[in-house]
Amino acid sequence: MPEPTVPGGTTPAASFDVARSLTFFFEDPSWLPKLLVGSLFAVLSPFLVGTIFMVGYAVELARNTRKGASPTLPEWESFPEMFIDGLKGLAISLAHKLPVAVLGFLLLFALLGGVLLGREGASSEELFFFGIPALFGGFVVVFVLGLALLVYVPAAFVRFVRTGRLGDAFDVMSNVAFIRAHASSYAMALLAILLAALIAQLGFLVFCIGVFPATFWSTCVMGYVIGELARLDDPPAGALETEAL
């Protein structure tokens, strides 16, 4: 019997294609004008509005990828929907990352306060034996939580893309179950996201491309990866046809 396929032609057991996740962008015949518009929003990202539209574009790209739509890159046309999706995506990201970021800033302020107290003549022994170990432990906790978020947040976006409901992104048990059920593919997807982020950071120096086009491309890679992950739990095409009968 032929192996069942999911929409788009990949098999449920197929491994995640890291190389294609980094090159799919250039398979679209009109990738260049889409890149130029995306780069403009990347330039505007410090003013938040650019970030919102880039996240919204990545969400739409993830939905297209899940459906196996061709071309994969969406058109720059549904700006109101893209803006709303961007707000939701940004809310998902900030809701998960902001508490850890606040904890990190508090630790930095505590470290700065300890330095100032040491200069003002406070007991250096107490600072050394109690303050420094406590701060070190706090930074270790922040580091571990940051790594956990790096692993977890894509699963939250996968659930949002699959259902379209913002609240589903915060279903921790379902998100963790998804990661465990697709551990190998999920690990390769994380590798693709990290590689894209690294290339975006070094793109200007190593590949002689602008930082803003590289940033937009990296965002699209994340959208594509989320879409590919969202397809993992889709039923086989044959099963859908059977249900229809």
C-alpha cells in the first residue's frame, strides 16, 4: 500500500527539512518585491507597527504552509487581517517572554544596587557570601527559563495557527504534549529557527546583504517552520476522503 500523505505531499513520518526551510523563500517567483515590502516593515520595526505587520505576515505564511498553498509567500494585500494577526502573535510572544525579561531586569538592578552599596561602605563579607550567590542563582534561573521558552513558544504558535484562537496558545499541557509527540521533527524545526536567526544577525557581515532584508527573511523562516509543524497533526489525505464518504 502507498504511504499516506498529508496535504502538501509530505508523509506523516517524514523528517523536518531544515535546508528547505532556509531556501523556500526564493522558490516564490515574486519573492523580490515581497522582500522589499517586508524590508520596509523591518525598518519600521523599532516603532512597533513594523513588528506587528511582520508577525502578521509570518502567521499568514504559516497558515499557507500548513495548507500546502503555492506560492508559499502570501501577497502584501490583506493589511487589516495581517495587523490583527500580528497583534495576536505579538501578544502570544510578549505574554510568554515578558515575565522572564522583567525578572532579568530586576536581577540587574539588584546587582547594580549591590555594587553601589559596596562603594558606600556596606559589609563586603555579607555581599560576598549572601548577595553574590543569590544573584548568581537568579541569573541561572533566568537562563534556564529563557531556554525553556525558546523551546516552548513555537508550540504555542503552532496551536494558534491550527485553531485561530488566541487562548489555545496558552494551553500548556497540549503544547507540551505536541512537543513530546513530535520531538525529533520539533528539534530540527528549532535548529532551522536558530540558524535563520544567526544568519540574520551575521548576514550583513558574512553575506553582504542588508540587515533589514535578512531580518524579514528570518521572520518568514519562522512562519514557514510553524506552518510545517502545524501540519504534523493533520490527518492523512486518505483519511479525510474516507470521512467524507
